[in-house]
Amino acid sequence: MAIEKSLWNIADKILSLDEASLAGLWKKYKERMERFDASREWEQSVLIFFIINSVRVKNEIFNEQILRLPRDKQETPAKKPSKDVSYLKRVK
């Protein structure tokens, strides 16, 4: 459970990061990751690169789902008749 709690804390910290700021670091860590060496710095660079990508993917999925919400809400519930419309017909 301690590991899971640590992961939740890490995720919480990552969620507080700004995607625009992270985007500026993407190329740096991609290039560093591509220059393999058996060092802790390389391992950290790989993790940072994937954290940046995970934030980007999470935001993309989030935005897609948000864009679908209004459309889904309009299509799923049956439209209620307007109170201003009269359904009485004039008979002569």
C-alpha cells in the first residue's frame, strides 16, 4: 500500500504541472533518452519523457471527452415540449 500511496502522490504532483511548460521540455528529454548510457540520469530522462507524454495523452483524451459531452447531452434525452407552444388545434 505504501507504493500505491506514493504513486497517487506522484500522480497528484504531475497533474499540477502545466502542459505548455512541459511541452517545451519534450524535445530535450526525447534527445537525451535517445542517447543511451547506463546512468541514473538516462533512466530519469526516460521517465521524464514519458511523464510529459502521459500528460499530453491524458489532456488529449480529456479534451475529446469534454467535446463529446454537450453533443451527447443533446442527443440522449428526449426533447421536452416548450411551455410556450400550444398543441391545441382550432376546429371550425
